[in-house]
Amino acid sequence: ADVVLVNSRWTASVAEMVYGEEPEVLNPPLPPNVEVVERPRPFGEREPVVVMLGRFSQGKRYHWVVREVAPRLVKEVPGFRLVIFGGAATPTLQAYYRRVWRLAEEVGLKVADSLDAKADVYLVANAPRRLINEAMDRARAFLHAAINEHWGIAVAEAMARGLPVVVHKSGGAWTDLAEEGRYGLGYETAEEAVEALARLLLQVAKFDTTEKARELTYPKFREKLAKVLGL
């Protein structure tokens, strides 16, 4: 091949370990229907809400969040709520959705499937983009719980709304999106995740995540691709 492209520095490091050569990194662009907000809502107008986004599948580790993270934040942050948006269009995804609901109730959390209800955890399946954007604009932090995920488009979408992000210290979300602490916080344990989220929920974040998101628009992607290909 004339050029081998991968979607993150993390993926490139894995490829180099396997093949002995480092490929070119080209981060994927934001979806065309995702805008980068020019002026995100200020901290004082937001609520102590954490948003998650991604299909309801085991790899997203929602089960870990409702058991290990959310119960502690309920105790530490007044008014804390967790909103999880995800696709659940297949029987397997629906089964995982029900499992997460059951686990949240088992640890004493009140669960709802509508943001109009009063609850600690909201599990919203197949939500329209409008509802997701509105929730992100009201929230103070975004949590990504997947481990060793090669990219993390949901994290990029949250950054486009100006949300501070908390991601596991692995995968492309950490190396390329949060840039190992430049644009977001990282964690390895549940305690570290709780500490990072509590920090963002209780005080103004220093991260300008839209600055990073603007690098991921389609025109920027096209320019970078042309440069790599020598066009």
C-alpha cells in the first residue's frame, strides 16, 4: 500500500506493535448533522447532570456506571442526575437496556425513560438528535466508559456541544480527543471517575472542548486527507 491510515494515535501504536511500522493518523470527522456550538451555555446556567451516549451494549459499560459511579455521585453532588442515550433497536441491545435498568434499581437508584420524570438515572432509547442536544446543553459533563475503544465519536459529539469530557485512560478518546488531559479528564478506577465528574459538576471547567471539535469538521478532514494523499 502507498499509505495506511488509522483513526487515532492509540490505534497507530497498536498497529506499530503488530507490524513494526507506524501508520498515518487521520481522525474521523464529526457527522454532518452535528454542529460545533459557537457559544456553549455557561456553567451557571447548566445543571449537575452527566450525559452518556452510545448504543446499549456491554462494551459501553453502562452497567459499571450505574453500579460503581452513579450511586457515589448521588451522595456527593446535590441534585446529580445521569442521562444515558443509546440505540436499542435489536433484541440483544434491548436485553442489555433492561439489565442496566435492573442493576440501577438494585443499588437504590430511581430510574426513568423520560426526561420529564423525576429520577436519578434516565435510560433513553433511540432518542432524536434534538433531545440529545438539548440534554447536552443543560449538562455539565460527559462520561465515556468504554475501554480501549479505537476512537469515540460520541465523545467528539459532546465536545462539539461544549461539554467537558471524562474518558477512560485508554483508546483514541484519551489519546486524540481528550489529548491526555488537554481537553478532558481521564480515569482508570471508579474512584477516579467519581472524583473527575464531581470536579466538573461543582466548578467551572477549564477545557474549551469546542476548540478541539472544530478540528474534526468535515472540511478539516477533507484538507487533511488531501494532504496525506498528496493531492
